[in-house]
Amino acid sequence: METTSQAVAQAPATEGGQQVPSARRTVDGYLQAPFPWYGLDEAFTGPRWLMQVGTAADGAVEHGSIGHGDEPSVRNEASEDKEKFAVVVTVAANPSRRSADGTGLLEATSVSSAAWLAGVGLLSFTWPGSMDHSLRDDWLDQQTETAWALADDLDGPDWSTLSLPVDGVPTSFHYRESEFGWVLAGSTPEGVHLGAYGRGMSAYGLGFAMIKDIGEYA
């Protein structure tokens, strides 16, 4: 699934060098989406923050992420217990279709798309503690390929099934754990696929709900 991410993942720095709180990051890309956004349900009372949206080749918003808990920095496994976060990825459920300019076909999205985005999202905040920073790009490339292979085999032995509520309705998700955290993916009746990843927060007690007004994050 070829998408590009709009640069809203990093908060701008203030004059004192501190980052602007995530709640003040741009919400514009999220407002352009023709589908509903999802986050953790009201049982989660901690911080929530915008991350980034991804667009298809024709510029249409196709997916995006909402963070919950501690804002993760890139961590190795020796310090991962200091941050507790869960990120919810919403992916538009689109069939294979022609691009807006008619020049080609856009790939269909699926539960595997959500699983891959969640897997890569978790990797983006991780690297092995014994690895030199200069080698991290190569490691990420290898792990990204592995995340894609896993996402393409949701019925394989690396995944289990986990039932979690979505808008109060029990929903089946594909779920896996690794030394870096956990990843899950499933679908909703509202025309979107959901992916999620996290570390330090158990996935077993989570629930998801449609965000009524994403503009409140602005």
C-alpha cells in the first residue's frame, strides 16, 4: 500500500527548545478524511495526541494514527518499560480503484494494511540496544520486510485471536507480541480497518471507539 505521510508527527519546537504539546499539532489532514477516526474508548483517561496521516497517490487521506499515554521516543529494550503507550491506526477500507487522474490503479486496503502500518509504527520507536545507531536503517529495512510478511499471513502461527470491544461490540482482532511490544489488527462495521500497537500497556484490557469530533484535538 503506497502512501505518503504528512509531516504532523513531530511537534515544532518553541523558542526555548521545548516541543509544542501534541494536542496543538495540526488537525487539518484528519479533517480531510472521508472516514471516521478511532481511538481508545472512554475507559482510557490519559493523554491523547495526534500523530500523522497518510495519503494515497491521488492525495486522498487513507490512514492516520492517534496516540494514547506517554509520547514514545525511540527506545531500546533496556528502557522500554519507562514509556507506556498505545497507538490506534485507522485505515479506510478501500477496494482497488483508479487514481483521481485516471493514470493508474490504487491498491486496495485490508486488515493486512492495518497490521503492516501498526507493525512498522512500533518499529519506528525501537532499536536493539546492542546496535550502533549507524546500522539502524539497515535493521529497520529488514524488520519492515518482516512486518510486511507477517501482515500478509494473518492466519499464520505468529498471530493469535483477541476479542476487544469496538463501539461496545465484541470484535475479533489478529494479535501478536514481540520483544518490542504488541500489534493487533481488525475491521469495524463503519468501513474502516483498525490497527494498533503499544508497549507498557496491555492490549487485553483495551477498547476502541469512534472519535466524535477529531477537531477537539486541534
